[in-house]
Amino acid sequence: MQSYFLDHIWLIPLFPLATAAIMLLLGRRLPHSTVSALCVGSVFVSFVFSAGAVWQLTQLAGERVHQVVLYEWVPAGAFHTTAGTLGNFVADLGFLLDPLSAVMILVVTGVGFLIHVYSIGYMGHEGGYYRFFGYLNLFMFSMLVLVLANNMLLMFVGWEGVGLCSYLLIGFYFLKKSAADAGKKAFIVNRVGDTGFLLGMFLTAATLGTIKFTEILPAIQAGHFEIGAPVMTAIALLLFVGATGKSAQIPLYVWLPDAMEGPTPVSALIHAATMVTAGVYMVTRSNAIFQLSPVAMETVAVIGAVTAIFAASMGLVQNDIKRVLAYSTISQLGYMFLACGVGAFVGGIFHLMTHAFFKALLFLGSGSVIHAMSGEQDMRKMGGLWSKIPTTAKTMLAGTLAIAGIPPLAGFFSKDEILGKTFEHSRALWLVGFITAGMTAFYMFRLVNMTFFGKSRVDHDVEHHIHESPRSMTGVLVILAVLSIIGGWIGWPVALGGGNRFEHFLEPVIAKHGGEVAETASMAAHASAAEYLLMLASVGVAALGIWLAYVIYLKREGAAERMAASWSGVHNLLYHKYYMDEIYDALFVNRTKDLATTLGAFDRTVIDGMGVDGSAWLTRFVSRVSIWWDTWIVDGLVNLSGRIVWIFSFPVRLVQNGLVQSYALVIVAGVLLIFGYYLTR
């Protein structure tokens, strides 16, 4: 048992995959209780295996890296790289557990398990219950493959898997046009970013001769690449294009607000601990490449800072409770990229972890509010709910204090670390992050004040049905509230008497190239007056945002409406999200439609130009050619192959019954036998 969990980390993603297969093949016949037990139970088992593997990893000496390679997946052979070295390209079906992936699997399986439990109550009366949980489990499998993959190609499989599952989950209510459109929008926009990821991966292989994460740094050192090498800049920027799509940064952020069309647990899963953090994880995993390119690092920092304040400004005026949180997610992801861009990769992952706790809490809390309000999401029709749904209200207040950066809650420690490292790197970027922190506190307490305090604006028909959510939902909120309070203590800074154990845990993952770049990726070993001043400033600006939200939305009745009227131009610009959707439609969507219309009109013009007799002759000719082709080529080849198979398959037909369900059961049984074989080896 000393290394049992470590040696079987490949089972962590397979548990939810097995139940996803059962749901999508047989789930329609299963009662809700069985669906819940299988799907929630599989994620819990993955969490237990993850915890066991991480514990055994901490007992290893040295750099704490463990790989399990099942087999060589794509052995492309030896070749000469563009750097003049000899590479041997091999992509394994292999899994890597090190401190970085350890943090990710605990966050993904832990928060994912809580969201699954919450979904039992939230989705209990929805149609397609088995389908929803099947998609959730498939999503968990894809995300776990992404974070455990030991090479870029396998990571890309998980990367595309979460993209597919986001399409399925965002468009879960597929009969609702807005939901179906949102799912397609997310899928298409992410494909744009994925092109960059693919090109970056190809260029990495051509330059370094490997795409294995454990071999990238040695390959860089063997190639003697200097800081600022153009090829490293190209690779880093291409990879960052992929990250901007998956993690919703400018200009590929537009899909994420529309993702609110999916069920609320989907919003929590996608926006808190899984899909949108994949870009941050990928950049941190590739930090050895990024640190060699000051241009790419500065690009990441600037894009992150601009995205943070850009999204926060839109969150100031939104009235849909889930959309406020969606723009908050984009803004907080910008903070994470700002950290990576200034070299504070540990700070970015630290904020990723704490954000998973309080953002999952806030999304699930908003779901509880919507549940209590019979589906209402407009905060202008809420108010006075503090005493009516007290557990939801108190836990959401804890999450709001955490995201605002109030000590000693989790968000304070991670956000303070990012702002501190940014201040060392650039005063201008720090100022953007500082202002964003105040805006975050303001729009989040605007949400709390409009929802839970002040006069009730609830419709009379809805007010009689307000009730607290079931324990399966509120219990999850309480657990996440506790994590939102204490989750940041593991990174208690040296300046406040702590040891920042989180940074020391992740140290082996951060490449050390020497010089200024490597230095900016580590914490200072001593406290200084500047650190205390920066902490006080960040808390002060958060307190200012909270106070302004109190004055405008509670103390002075009608102040918000008067301000919106006085600044109608700015308010409309923010409320309509800078008209970015309209701009994208004008530049890309409508131009694509115009091209299709033009081509269709051209075809019609050609046919019409032939005259009545000519067009009739062309129609008959095309029809006869099509019939001949279908009959003798398409159908002929199919029938020929079918006849050959029929002749040689007589013995096999004796054990076939034609029922797909039976075949699926045999496949599942075979997979379980394989699992059993490996478990008993």
C-alpha cells in the first residue's frame, strides 16, 4: 500500500468515465436514486484515490514527481529538431502526478464532488436526469485527463473533451433556443483558441523534440536557448492563444457570459474549478517556456490585467444574478493570468484554488436563490431574503467577503500575493489590479444588498413560495463557506508570521532559468514596510467598495437609478457589454452569412442564365449522375462489403443478438475485468 494510489493514478479519471458510459447507454432505465449513487459515488471514489495519491506523493523524497505510463500511444520515431538536436517523438498514454497536478486533482474532484451532491437536489425534478449526470461524469473524466496528462497531446484530448462536454451541458435545455445557441457559441469560440494550442504543440515538438512535460526543461537546457529566443516567444504566444479561449480572456471571452443558459450546477462546475481554469493550468505547466520569453510574459500580464478590469466594469451594472458572477469569473481569471505574466505562477495557482472554493459557493448559492424564487434571476425583483433563506444568505455573504479580499478569508491571501508581486513588476499593472479589487468588492456587495437586504421587490405570486433549499444543497453551501474562510491559510504569508507552505509545495514545478525572471517567481524571504502598506491598501479599497455599495443600494433609496440616469451613456455602454457581441456579429457572423448568401446567389444566377431548357437539362443530368453514383458506387461498395462480411461472419453470428445494450454490457464487463486484472497485479 506504500505506493498503491500513486501506481494507479490512471484509475482516477476512469471511475467517472465508467459511470458516464453506464448513464449514456442504460441510464434511461435507471431510477434517480441509482443514477445519483453511481455518478456521485464515482466522483467520490476519484476524490479518495486523489487524496491517497497526493498523500503518498508527499512522502516521496526529492522533487516529488511520479509517472505511470500505460503504453506508448503515438511513437513517431527519431527526427532532427529545428534547433539541430536529435529528437525522438513519443506521446505516451501516461499520467503525471507532481505538486501542480496534485493541487488540481484535489480541487477538481473535491469541488466537483460537492457540485454533484448539490445537483441531486437542484436537478431532482428536471427531465433528462440521467443524461445530466452522464454529461457531468464525462466532464470530470475529461478534466482529470487534462490535468494528469504527462504530455501535451494527451492534455489536448482532455482539453477537447471539456470543450465537448461544455457544449452538451451549456445546451442541456436544448429545446430552449438561447441555450442551444450558447452551447454552439462556446464550442466555436473555443475552437479558435484550440488552433493556437495545436500550433504551439507542433512547434514545441519540432523545436525541442518532445512534448512530455518532464522533458521540456531538459530539452531547453540542452538546446541552450537564451531568454528572448524568438522560437520560445512564438511557442508561448501560440499556447496562450489556446489559454485565452479556454479561460475566457480578451478577445475570446464572449462565450462565457452566455454559458449561464445551462443549469446552475454547470455554471459552478465550468466557472469555478474546472474548464475555465485549464488555461491557467496549461500556462503554469509550460512555465519553463514562458519564462524564456519576456515578450510573452508581458503579453500574458497585460491581457490578464485588461481582462480583469474590463470584465469587472461590466459586472457593475448587470442585473441577472448569474451574469454578475460570470463577469466576476472572467475578471478573476484575468487576475490569475496577471500573476502568471509577472512570474508569480504559484500565486496564480493559489488564486485558482481559493477561487474554486468561493466562486463555486457563490454560483451554487445563486442557484439556491433562484430555486427559492421559482426561477427568477433578476436581482431587481429580489430583496429582503436574508430572513427567508438564512443558510443561503449567510454562506453567500461568506463567499462575497472572500472574493472581496477581506482577511482572514481565503481570497485575501491569494489576491494579496498577486498584487504584491505585480507591484514589484509594474506599478501600472498593479494600479489596474488595485482598482479592479475595489470594483470586485463593489459589484459583489451590490449583488448581496440587492438580493438579501433592503425592501422586498419580490412579485406577489412568487413571495408565497419562497423557501430554503433542501439539505443536499445547503449542506454543500456550508462546506464551501468553511473552505472559503480557511482555504487560504495554507498560503499564510511570511510577512504575517506564516511560512507560505503552498509556495514551498509547488516550488519543484517552477523552472529555474536563473536571472531576473526566476527571481520574480519566488516570494521574498523577509517582510518589509511596503508589504504591509500594500496589504492595508488592498483591504482599504475593498472596504471602500463595500461602503459604496451600502450607500448606493441600501442607505440612499433610488441613488442607483439617479446615477444611471446621470451617466446614461456610460451605463448603457456597460450594460450592453461594450456592444462586443454586436461587433463580433458585424465582423464575423454576418460576414459568413453574407458569403453563404453570395455563393448561393451565384449558383442560382448560373442556373438561371442557362435558360429554362438548359437548367432543366442540367437538373436531369445531375439527377441521373447522382442516381448512378449512389446505386453502383456508394450502394454497390456497401453491398459488396456487406456480402463479404456475411459470408465470413457465420460463426460470429451465432453469439450475436443485435441488441446494442447487450454489446455495451459486455464491453463494460470487459473493462471491469481489465481493471480487476491491473488491481490484482
